[in-house]
Amino acid sequence: MKRICFSVISVCFLVIAASVFAGCKSAEVESRPLWTDSYTVGQVFSSENYVTGIGKASGIDSAMSLADGNLASYFSRKISSTTSVQQVMTSEDENGKFEENLIRDISIQSGIEISGIKHTEPWFDKKEGLYYVCSYLDRKEAWRNYEPVVGQAKSNFYSFIDSAEKEEDPFNKIAVLKNAAEAGNTYEDLILFSEILYKKGALPYSQDRNVISSLDERILSVRRGILMDVLVDKDTDRRYIPVVEKVVTSSGYSVSSVGNQYTVFLTLSKNKEVFSDTGTIVSVPEYRVEVKNKNKTLWTYKKSLDRVTGFVEAESFLEKKIAKNVENDLSSGFAEWFQGTVK
């Protein structure tokens, strides 16, 4: 009977001890904050409402720096985060360990500085010998601070669009639309960042992407609507007209002798000098191309070509060499100038 009682008492003791031990283990597990692990941080800071970053290091400041960096890296397009770790050997302890120094170097490029980043209280993992810190950013709160920047970019962008609508001169319209495209690129970057930060708040701005993406086609449409008439003066061979017209059309403009807004006028001076004692002719050709509207000359291209020599008896051969040189430069030097300047 005594043995049975002893056995019962022993079993009860073991059960109680196991329960106590299990309770200790449970308390030990629960003492580790959920935010210290990327798999469970969402249970504390939901990804829908927060942006988070976890950092761990041997020092609190280093852990906080890494947490900020990991939060910043979430905004891969407009926030860059770099952390540089330099390992410095110190006197080794009995385990042969060395010290690791962390250098903080976090760069934020988001149009404004992100404000409102907060941090949890540091938690020390005794087993690892490391501090854990979680940086967190309330999306909605951050959006309230960030939206005025996006709104200003939107206003700036549409100010160019409105100006382009009122502009009558095609070249001026193209210039304004190019400014709009540049402002649109900046605005689109902010839209993207806004969508990453707080998608719900960014929705009214996201639809402006269609307007931004349409600008290249609008510029091309205006360019194609520009009509140019290619002319030469009375002393210049008309053979150059097709060459110039090809440059004009390859630059995106249209050629027409009716309803044109602009003329492209070419003048060629051959600058011939005859030497009767040797029977030779020396020519230093020079040509000028002027792009004009009805009121004034807008752009001028002027080029002196290499000297050409020939015999008086074969002046027609000299003329062919001059024409060849002019055509070559029209297709190269003039074409490059026209495409880069007349726009």
C-alpha cells in the first residue's frame, strides 16, 4: 500500500515538474518579441499599414542603423540604403572572436525626407549576444506628409500641359511639351514612390500616368504637322532640293509647297577663281541653309567646304566635284545639325 502511494506521489511530482518546465520553456519562447523575425513581424505591424525593417547587431545604435537601412531598402526605386560593415581585428578572447564595427551610411532619395520613422525598444538576445530593433513607418501618417510634394509635382506638370494647349507656334509647342515630359518624369517617379508608400492614397495620381506616357506621341504628332517648303536661290542648282527634303522628312517633319509654315532656303556660293596662266580653276564652295517662318529667320547653318581645283577645259568636271561635296555635307554635317537644332 505504501509502495502504491509512493508511486502515485512520484507520478504527480513528475507531472507537476513537467508542467513547470514546460511553462518555463513557454515563457522563454513568448519573451522573444514577434517583431524580431521577418516571418512574424506582420502580426505586430501589418504590411498593409506599416513599412518595417529589422536590424540586429552587437550594439543598440548599430542595430537601429541596420533597421533603418532595411526599412529604407523597401523603397527600392526612390530610397537607397547602403550599409558598410568594416571588420576590425581586436585582441582575441578565449573563443577567438573579433569585434565588428558598423559604419552607418543611409541615403534617402525620395523627393523629401521620410518623416515619422519610429523604433521599438531594443531587445537583447542572450544566446546570440545581439540587440534587435525594429524600425516602423505608419503608411497613412507618412502619406499625409508626403502628398503635398506629389501634389506640387502634379501642378507643375499640368502647368506645362496647359501652356502647350495655348501655344500656336508648333516649335514653341514642342518645346513646352518637352518641358512637360521632363516634369512628367519627375512626377512619375513620385507617383511610383507614392504607390509603394500608400497605394490607396496614390490612386488619384496613378491615372496621370496615361497623360505622361502620351507626351512622346503628342510631340511626334505636332512635329509631323509642321510643313516645310524647300527652296534654293536662282543661282543654285535644284538638284539639292531632294537631298534637303530627305533631311527634313527623316527628322519627322513634312514637306509641302502648299500651306507650309516654314521654308528651308539654300544658297550656294562656289567662289571660283580662274588662273589663266595655268589654265586652272580653284573653288572654295560655301553654302548656307536658313530655316524661316513668315516673319524671320529662326536657324542658320553655314559651311565652307574643302577647296576644289580643276582645269578650265574641264569645268564641268569641277562642277560635278563641287556638287558631290555639297550633297555629301548636306547628308552628313547639315543633317546632324538640323536634327539637333531644329526642334
